[in-house]
Amino acid sequence: MPYREADQLNTYLFHEGTAIAAYEYMGAHAVTLEGTAGYMYRVWAPRAQAVSVVGDFNSWNPDAHPMEKITQGIWERFIPGGQTYDAYKFAVTGADGVRRLKADPYAFHAETRPGTASKLYGIEGYHWNDASWRESRRARPVYNAPLNIYEVHLGSWKRRENGDFYDYRSLALELAPYVKEMGFNYIELLPITEYPYDPSWGYQCTGYFAPTSRYGTPEDFMFFVDYMHQNGIGIILDWVPSHFCKDAHGLYEFDGSACYEYADPRKGEHASWGTRVFDYGRPEVKSFLLSSAAFWLKEYHIDGIRVDAVASMLYLDYDRRDGEWVPNQNGGKENLEAIAFLQAMNRTAFTVDPDALMVAEESTAWPLVTKPTDVIGPNGIGGLGFNLKWNMGWMNDMCHYLKMDPWFRQGNHKDITFSMFYAFSENYVLPLSHDEVVHMKGSVRGKMPGDEWQQLAGVRGFYAYTMAHPGKKLSFMGMELGTEQEWHYEDQLDWAVLEKEGNRQLHQYIKDINHFYLKESPLWEDDYSWEGFQWLVPDDNQNNVVVFLRRNKAGEELVCAVNFNPNTYEDYRFGCPQVEEYVEVFNSDAAVYGGTGAVNGAPCKVEWIPSHGQESSVSIRIPPFGAVFLKGRGTLPAKEEEVPADEVKPPVKRPRRTAAKKAGEEAPAVEAKPVKRTRKAAAKAAAEEAPAVTETPKKPGRKPAVKKAAAAEKKSAPRGRKKTPSTAE
């Protein structure tokens, strides 16, 4: 077929590395040429001696339909006829004279594994019904909106009774109502770009323009996306431009030599993963990857892309020892070509969809990951241009902390506080991801020490802490079930555990706190600045407690107190804003969730008692392994004039909880009536109290128990006054 003038722009952009819709030109497309209907085939194989099209239509004869080289690398052939679902490949004869059968890199559909051929398929003509979703997304940017992501592996979320996969359409009908009911507003799919090997979970793919045929056709996947959107659920696609597999039919040595990958094995090989690395400096490879990213956003209405293993792209020495990598032109370890590609990729994505979510899985402290590309960092390199980044440091710290016996948590308090030193340096997502529940790492519940009750309580408290911590949220499927075993791709989630009362209660808890998160704007409206967060008690390592508040843009506040200890704190005092009282609005230890019922049934009065650097403070009950959310109301009355100390009425004695109640037993509501004091008398009373933590605490017991006062009261202190566990002021 002679080279046509109409092809000039497409081929120019492709070879320049700036094509963002190369899939419209490359691959196989139904056309009518000179009155004859058929398919036009195009493939890039720059070093090939010869290329032909083989398939069902020519009995896989490599001599039947040879292709013509129309540019320095692009081969073309029109073949009359052809039908949807016809299988085909390219027979590529390399410079070495060896003929290799390769799947079409730009194919829209593929055979179901173990088949490896591409299939003829047109993606035009689907009628979308998600306009209202897309408009609502545009009206509410993610930065000041709730984002609660449910990470899903479609093949193991749920299966049919005979063990077969659900198809995309059936999955949509099952998954959408569940996700919506559970209070998630986005799902993130482990890679669904076509891949041959099930145990790779999709991370070693061969088809960057084809949704895997394991679950149906491209149109079926369009329905899946459309249906999710109609139910108010966004979709993020896990996408892998960092490496590709070495399966013979894929991109690997496509024309008999390094084609899509770097030629130098010191740059082109991920030895630990057994994969090849894309050559980000090659224009045609850039066009391929840029077009793939744009393809999913434009053609499938995907709301966002999570880019896998970004760190492996940024560093030339990633997972390589000395002598196994090549410095860049400046002598550094940064992969300047990959950096330029990532910047171009994000600019492309926001050109195609200005409201897209571009999420980086970047596991190092690379600067300016979520900053614009024209912002220059300390390394002299511009921002990468993502708008969100997984907080891998937070995830690793928390997993380390949760596995510890509470006694040893005292010496590792930084694990739950260090994230706030950098929380606003990037736009973070807090991931509880698939990577942390496999390979002997244990499920989220399995990470918790103690017996069944303590583990489930630990999950509740930790999840509450996650919901309150600055940053958007992501949870891998199954966490909400409280399963003990790790996730495995070959089996569906262990839904049978919901027959157990404790698991059902946890499931209800996750649903309730998710919806609590969605409606409480202080938890998400100002996620990325200090204006939305304030420490109240950051350093109480002796009691394994943190207290902080979240604030929305209107100044409305929500206080969160979390106890990572099996002890109940009956009178935990901390400094707070000068409101009249605090009312409990959510408690992870409620009896309905399987907790001890250590709730704050009555309003907690704020008093003019200095604590934690503030003039006023409040005393609350904090349950074992639990979290309490409080809202303030009213304004604290002004301090009274000084009067003699002997005129001050003795404080009201609050009944002592002798032990945490068993799950299911409701704690009696005890009103902590405020003690009216003068400023002078209050100061005297505070001075007479011993510091809250003055002795080495005893090792926490395995069962929930009431934490005793850390220090004995002085003899001169008023009788009946109960000490408040807190940090020394």
C-alpha cells in the first residue's frame, strides 16, 4: 500500500514522541478503501527485515499478507474482509533472521489466556450515560472533597459458586451497590490491562490498550465504568509504565532486538522482577505510553490513573548494586528521560481530562511529586506534575507499630506521629494497600497483637485514626471483613466470616465510620495544610494516646482521641479550645460494634484548668484500643473573679470504672459536672497535682482494663479528686 499524504501528521507525531492518540492510527482498524471493506494494520518494528499479518482469515500463513514499510519503522497492510473477534498477530522477522509471532501492541481486545493472539474489535459506538457524574466531579475538585477509595482485584473480590470469574457486567451489578453501601466513593482496580500471568495480579502486562478478556469484552468494561459512575462511584486504574514482562508474544524484543526497552541491560532490565524497562528516551516508546494513558481517560472515561512503581523509574540505581547501573549525563543517579516522560504524561492527562486524578506510587522522598512541572526543586528538577501521591512512609510506619505489643509501642510512638512532620509536603493518599496483606505480612487484623477481641478493637481504633489523619484514604478489599488470613488472588474474599458476630460488627463499623467520614467536612476539606490540623496531645507515649483536631475551611472543628492501648482511660484530661463542652459524635468502642461500651454519654465540660499549653482543658473517657470523636459547642464562660481558696467547693467525684466491660455491655452514662473555680484556686489545685506520668507504667494486660492514675496524689490534694492520665504539662 503506497504511503499517503494523510498519514504525514500521524507518523510525524509518532516519531517525534508527542502523539497522544497513536492508537487511532496504529493497530488494526476497520476501514473502507476504494469501495472495499476491510482492516488496516499498522505496527512499529524499526529493525525488522520483514513483517506480515497472520490470523484466522489467512490460516496463519506468514506469506499470505506481507506488510510494507512506510516510514523508518512503521509497517502497513490493508486486508479486505475480517470480522470482529478474528484472532491475529504480526509475524516479525528480526535482523537475526528469526521469525517471531507478536501480539498487536495497540490491540483493543485479546484472546483469553492461555491464548495470546490479538482480536479484531472496534471501540466506537458505546452510548455513555455518565454525564451527570462527570459534571459533579468537575464541580468538586478532589483537594477539598472526600476521597475514600476501595482497592479491588476483580478476579478475587467475588467469584461464582463454581469458581469462575464474574464478568465485567455482573461485577458492576454486584460491586456498585456494595461499595456505595459501605461508604466508599471511589474504587481503584489492580491492573486490568491485558496480562498473561495470573500471579502477577496484572502488573506484568502485554496489552496497554486492551482491558483483560478474563472478564469480558471492551464494551463490557465500558458498561462497568458507566454503571459505577451512574451510582456515584469514581474509578482509578492501576497502570504500569515502569516495566513489562518478557513473554514471547509481548513487547519483549519486539523486532528481534531492544525495541520498547533500553538496549543497555544496566538500564533495561529489572532483574528482581524478571521484567524489562521501557526506553523513556525513545520517541516512539513515549508516544506509545502517552497514548495509553490518554486512551483510558478519554475512551473509557476512567477518572484517574495510579502509576505503579514510580521510584523504579526515577532512579537509575533502583534495586541495583554498584557497577550495575549507568550514571546520567551529569553523573547523577536520576533517570532524566523517565522524569521528562512522567512530566509529559501528567501534562497529557490533564489536557485530555483536566479533572483527572494522577496518583503516584512513589516510595522515596523524591521532592515535588505533586507539584507543577514548572516548580523547580532542590535537585534542580521540576515537579513531576501528579496531583496525589501514596504516603508509603506512613503505611510502613503504621504497619510496624501495629504489630507491636502495646508495651513496646511506648518506645515507638514516633511511628504514629512522624508523618505529621511531612504531611503537607505533598498531596497524600493514606494507603492500606494490597502489598501489605500478602507474602506473610498478615491481614490488617492479623497484624494486631492479642486475642480476637483485641484484634478487632485494634482494627476499629486504627481505622478511626486513619480516617482522621490528614490525607485521602485507600483500603484494600477484605479489610472491612476482619479476615485473619492474607489475601490470595486465586480465591474470593472470605465472605463466610460475616457469619461470626465479631466480624459482622466490624463490617457494620467500617460502613458507619466511612459514612461519618463522608459527611464530616473537617476530616477532608483542608487535607493539605496546617490550617486543617492541630495537635492537642502528640507526645503521650506512656499511654499510647494521641489527640488532635481537624478543621474545615469555615473553622468547624472535630476532636479525635485515639488509644493504641488495651487500657480504658476514665478521666483523660487534655488541653483544648475554649468551648463550653464537648459532645461525643462517634466512638469505635460502642457496644453495637463489639466494644466495651466505654462511651461519653453526657457532654464533657471544658474547665479553666491549664493543660498541654492551653488555658482550658477537658476530661473524657477513652476506650481500650479505641477512638473518640468529639464536637465542641458553646463558648466557655469567662473566668470568675478571684475569691479565697477556702470558699471553693470541692470537686465532684466521678465514679471509677474498675474494669472495661465485656463486649456488648453498655457503660452507664456518667455526667462529669464541672467544678466552678476561681483562677487562683484552679491554679492552686493544678499545682497540687502530681505529673500524670511520673513512674514507669506496668506492662499492659492482655485484656481491657482500667488504667490507674500514673502517680499518687499528694496528701494536701482535695479528697475525692481523681487523677487524669495525660502527658506532663
